[in-house]
Amino acid sequence: MKHFATFIFTLFLATQLSAQTGVSLSGLSIDPSAPIETSADSLKINRDARSSVFEGNVLIGQGDFRLAAQRVEVITNGNGISRIRATGGVTFTTSTDAIEAQSADYALADGSLTMSGQVLLSQGQSAIMGDRVRINLRNGSAVFDGNVRTILQTGTGQ
């Protein structure tokens, strides 16, 4: 689970889209040393397939961070976690930020996170929506595609 804590921390740092969109996740405060707590209706471990599947009302938390989904599959290789797939109303939240989608697929080998199905990234009154977002966690770039819409709060309201 050490790699999962890194995933959580990297996910939100990499999605700081302020340069392109005006939306920033700088309010993030995740303590990577905090314990990771997981709850689910069931957990299935398959050593041959090197996977663990949490199903039903999955909630993974670390400090103020929360990942909620109906199903989370953690796939390992000889070096630790290699891929994490979440489906069924996936939501990542901190105390100030949220990103929602129908599914999320994180591949640690190439540092890519793809979220699909009614993606909504929100911070306060600003939001980016689309059918899919691909985030390169190595360089922090993100590409939204499919029916992309934005609501950007300019802070100039009078």
C-alpha cells in the first residue's frame, strides 16, 4: 500500500491545471505518512492473478483525502502495485477539491491516469467537465476530450 499513498499524492499534484485552465489544486494537504484506511463490503485476493478487489461501497482514506467507488482492483507485480482500476462512480476528494468519473485506470509503469465517463474536476466555483481526461503524472500534463466544458471563476465579481 506504500505505492498507493504515492499514487494518491501524485494524482492531485499532477492535476494542477492552473497554467492551462485557471483551476488549481493547491489547497491539497495530504500527509503521505498518515495511515491508509480502507472499507468495503468485500475483499477478494487472488494470488495467482496478483490482484486484490475491493467491492461494494469502497472508501479509501488518508488524512483529508478520500477515494470512493463501487469497485477498486489493485494489481501487483514483483515490484509492488502496477495498476489500480476503480469503477462505479469514482470520486477523489480532499477538503477543497474533487474529481469524479465513472471509471479510473492508473498505470504506475508509465505514470498515466485515465478517467472516463462524465468527468468533473471542481474546485470551489470553477470546474472542467468532459467525457475523458488523461493525466500524465510524470510531467503534470492533462488532456480533456469529448464534450469539454469549463466554468472558470475569475475572482473579479463585484
